[in-house]
Amino acid sequence: MLGKRSKICDNNFMKNLMIETERRLFLQFLKGAKNIALVGAGGKTTTVFYAASEFVKQQKKVFITTSTKMMKPTHMVYALEEADAWWKERTFASAGTYNSVNGKISFPEEGLYREISKAADIVLMEADGSKRLPAKAPRKGEPVILSETDIVICVMGMSAVGRKISEVCFGLTEACNILNLKDTDSFFSPQMAARMLASSAGGRKYTEGKKFCVLLNQCDTQERITYAKEIRDILEKEGIMVFLQAYTKEEQEAYKKMANDISVSE
């Protein structure tokens, strides 16, 4: 029993060490960028607030918004002066057009967006939707990536792998087209995930001329880590940078509060 417990502790230690290393490399990849867009599924919102927290630690003025829709975050502002006030408090500012019916924001008024983004050091833009599923193939007109975007991060949750594609993928028709699949009950394999992420109709859609990387989230079990490493091996042969990620329950709770979203859990 003691030996088994020691093995579990060793495995957890190695997983935590791996994630710590991956996070450091991920933040290094983002260094020097101002406008960062997140697309895909399975952890976009969580990653927005993780990145915001890390940039705030670096004393950066962080602006969070969306080109599509996202839950109304905390620290909403309606003028540059209000954003400045939050930045002086060493935290982020967020803005968007609020819809009281669904509790979400969409892209802010153009003038406000331009004014705050010009003053900010970092703009984090949620640029895609996924109905809370862990995988996504973009539909017509998706994602919405602005021309000034420096880096596009495509997120995929590893809880999708090994399950029926019909259960885990938003944009199922588009995913089946990319993968040449007719059977929507097919199991979503690491090879399928890599193919979808690498496709110009999938993860790389509308990313021409922009720095691009893949973030494989939910690497919280050995099986999911193994899947993620298989996907990374395939993508890195195509010159795509890939990072592994997993958020603790404590981190998820903290980012939920920032996002004003009680259902975020990634």
C-alpha cells in the first residue's frame, strides 16, 4: 500500500513539474506580443484569465474582451479612465457590449475598444465559441480574428480524445468534413485531433501571417497526458508549437470568479 501511494505521489510530482515547465515555455512564447486571440474549445476562458493573471504579475496593463461572445467578466469598464483605475490597482480591465438576457458580452463599441487597446500593454481576445464542448471545428465566419492580432492560441481539451466525436465536438459537420468522416459515432483519436488542429479549415483557420500555437488543456490524468504527447509529436513535425496545460481546482475557482461564470470548469 505504501509503495502504491509513493508511486501516486511520484506521478503527481512529475505531472506538476511537467505542467510548470510547459507554463514557463508557453509564457515565453507569448513574450513580446500585444494582441493575443484565443480560439478552439476546452479552456479558452480559463486560459484568458490565467494569462491575464500572469501578465498582471509582470505589471502589464491587461485588457480582456471578445470578438464574439463571452460571459460578462469582472472589472467591466466603459471609459479609458475606468480602465486606468483598475490598472493602477494592479489588475485587468475588461469591456464589451452587455446583453442582460444571456449575461454575455460581445465586441465593445469600436471607439472604446480602440482607445483602451491602444493604452493597454496586452489585449486578450476570446475569438471563438464552443458551447462548452472540449473540441471545436470552426463554422462559416468563425473564428473572428482581428487584423491586429499578433498571436493565435488554439485550445483543445484532452477530455475529447477517446470519446465519440458526436459527443465532444462543436461544429460536428465541419469536423467530419475536415476528417473525411461519415460516421459521427467514430471515436476521436489523437491522430484526428492533430489533423483538425493543423487544418487551415480547423485550428489554423484565418491565422495566415500570425504567430500560432496549440494549447492542449485538461492534461490532468496520465491517459490525457499520453494523448496530448501523441498529438504534439504529430503537430511538431509540421512546425506547430504545442504546449500542455492543466488547471487545478483552486485555479479554476479563482478564474470562475474573474469570469463571473459559475459554470467554467476546465
